[in-house]
Amino acid sequence: MAESLTKGNEIAIQGKLTSRSYEDKDGVTRYITEILVNEFYKLNKTA
């Protein structure tokens, strides 16, 4: 993706959300939600 996209490009993605948690060095539980991308499409703007 990094090779074909630049800042400001519009994209569509297909994938799923996944959540996980971990404990940081201070003992605080942190929660993360990530997108696991299966496919992405660069959208063309038309004037």
C-alpha cells in the first residue's frame, strides 16, 4: 500500500476489525482495535 498511495488519496478497504488488550509497564490494561485488511482500492476522483 505504501508504494501506491500518497497522503490525501481516497481508498476503500475490505477486511475485518479485531480487538485485543495488553498490560503496559505500569500495569494499566490498554485496548487496541485494528483493521486487518484483505483488499484495498484506490478511488479516483472525478471533476
